[in-house]
Amino acid sequence: MALIVKKFGGSSVADANKLFNVARIVTEDYKKGNDVVVVVSAQGDTTDDLIAKAKEINPDNPSKREMDMLLASGEQISIALLAMAIEKLGCPAVSLLGWQAGFSTDSKHSLARIKNVNSERIRAELDKRNIVVVAGFQGLNKYDDITTLGRGGSDTSAVAIASSMHADLCQIYTDVDGVYTADPRKVVGAKKMNEITYDEMLELATLGAQVLNNRSVEMAKKYAVELEVLSSLENKPGTIVKEAVNMEKMLVKGVACDKDILLVSIIGLKDTPGIAFKVFNQLSRKNVNVDIILQSVGRDGTKDITFTVPKTQQADVEEALSIIKEKVDYEDMVINDKTGKLSIVGAGMETHPGVASKMFEALADVGINIHMIATSEIKISVIIDVEDCQKGMQAVHDKFIG
Ligand code: ADP
Ligand code: ASP
Ligand code: MG
């Protein structure tokens, strides 16, 4: 007998047929004598629809606490419906909200981090031979307020349960049959991988491959939870995410693109010590994740700083920038929301000269202009115009993976 955690994303639970499909998958494992915990997301586009509803009331900046209260309701619907579908198939099930399942988080509403999962209640329900259906994406902070974990956060909920309960298996079911070398819906010729390392998957997820939430991969690596990403519609093996994989010849493992970024430029900053600190300290106070940073050489005692931030944090970025405006001397501040970040990922890139130039050649061949470049031992990212992202992804994928 094993303890199995299975997570199903929004498209896998979108309607009654899909819910029964999920119920069949989980009851099959249950009937073999296994303990089964199922984590689900909100149905279909529910989360987006709820966000749209909030914007009808307050288009600019609704309270994050109330946003979390609202968005958590999506998962409440899907857990109850799935538990009913399982019961209809003749197996006992119980649905639990995040707090009932023991999820404590910090208080960063809309992007909370899990502090602990007290799995006593889940354990007790399993011991009663229930299939336990848990609402993903949500928890409770120390003030007993509902929090959410950020978009795609149900993946992290599943990994957190698997690690706290030492599950034998953690399976992430979705609408594709595994992790591909690029988004198979966008890039022709994308190839499914049988295995990928935590580090490579973490980079791909962070750089825009939404198939797994990056925090879920971070947590899986930390607690050595082996993950399988697989299809909820086709019964076949998916992709295993783990520490080390059989070495494949391929150096570049994947291509990802993130269109949800803002490129912020602060132009004509006075060139004195402490300027960069003043700028980035304000952003860090708002918990903004700053990515690529470029500082110009400078002229006439001034310099420019340009950096990228997630579009989802636009309100926090704007608040930070308004404080920065009061604290530093500068000429102009520009926010460009029409760029994207295109990246290649693969371990050992720093020891293979020529990878960067091959990537730039692929982009040059299709006439794409690069605005910024950042490299690390496991990735190369470029900032390009958002309308070039699709073409760029295909060209770079063709060049390295074919
Ligand atoms: P879920 O609702 O199940 O959480 P998501 O929409 O969050 O599903 O993630 C699955 C989607 O991720 C796929 O439909 C696919 O278009 C996209 N995707 C992006 N990059 C990749 C990749 N490298 N491999 C597989 N899927 C990817
Ligand atoms: N329902 C949430 C979202 O759409 C969480 C998730 O799907 O993982 O982002
Ligand atoms: Mg997802």
C-alpha cells in the first residue's frame, strides 16, 4: 500500500465529464488499497473570471486580502464537486479547504508562502479510508485570514502535502502529457522529455513554462519529492522531475518565453554611490521579484538603470516607483509592457562556448532585435519585443533542438 498525492489542474476538472474522469483515475488507485490525496485547482477559467469580477468593482487596486478571499472560492467549488463525483462512483471521499488540510502560510496575500502543513486531519481521514480532496492554492495566515499562493499555486500545495506526509508518489496531471522542450501548443517540433532535473525544470518554470509552478519545483527539490507530470486524458507515462537524470547529449534542454513582464527604465540617475540601493531597496520592500538588471556605463555624471519585473506585480511596482521618484534625482522613468523574455535552459552551458552566439544567430536570422541579455551557468535570456516572442521561440528551438 502506498500514499499517493495526485494534483489536477483547472482544465482537468473543467466540467462534469472531466470531474468523472478524475474521479475514475483516483478511485482506481484507491481500490488497489492505496491512500489517495487529491489536490485540485478551480474549474477551467474560474480564477480568471473571479479576477474579472473584482475588476468590475475596483479596476485599479482591490485589497489583496479580499482578492484572496474571493479567489479561494474557486477551489471550494471544485473540491466539493469532485468529492461528489467520487461518491457517485461508490467510494468514500471528503473535501477539505486549505485551512482544514492544515496549510499555514505567511501573510503575503496573493503570493503567500507555505510555512507548514499540519497533516493530522488528512491522516485521520485517510485512516477512515476516505479519499481526501484538498483545495489547492490556499492556506491560512497567523491572523486566521485566507491566503493564496500565487497563480498556478496548486502545484505547490500538492508538493507540500507530498513532502509533509512522505508520500510515495506525487503526480501532477494536466492537459499535456509531460514536460516538453518548449510549449507544445506554441512551438512546432517540441519534444517530450522522459526525465528532467529539478534545476532545469526550476529554470524553465521560472522563465515562463507554466506547466509547473516554479515554487513547487523549488520545494520538490528541497525535500526530494520526485514528481511526475502527466496527462489527465491519456493513460501513459509522463515526465519525471528528479535530482539527476540519465545524461542526454542535448545541451539545451528547453526554450521558454515569458510575456508577462514589465521593462522599467530609470533614465538619467545621478551617478553617486547608493543609487542602486535606493532603487532596489524600495522594490524589495514591496516584495517585487526583480529579474534582469542592466546599468549603463553613464554619461555627464548620470547613468540609466533598466530592469524587468513580473506584470502580475504591477501595482506594487508602481507604488515602489512613486516612492523612488521622491528619493532620487532622475530625468525620466519609462515602463514598457510590450516586451518578453526568451530563454534557453540547460545545465553546463558555461563550459560550452558558442551557445550564446548560436542563440543570437538564430534570432538575427529572423530579424529579431535584442534589447537586453543575461546569462548564468544554466540559462541565457534575452529581452525582445513581445510581438517577436512566438517567432523567436520557434527559431531558437529549431536551431538547438530541431
Ligand atoms: P493546469 O491547469 O493543469 O495547471 P497549466 O495551464 O498551468 O495547466 O499548464 C499546462 C500548460 O503549460 C500546457 O497546456 C502548455 O501549453 C503549457 N506549457 C508551457 N511550457 C510547456 C512545456 N515546456 N512543456 C509542457 N507544457 C508547457
Ligand atoms: N486556480 C489557481 C490559478 O488559476 C491556482 C492553480 O490553478 O494552480 O492560478
Ligand atoms: Mg498550472
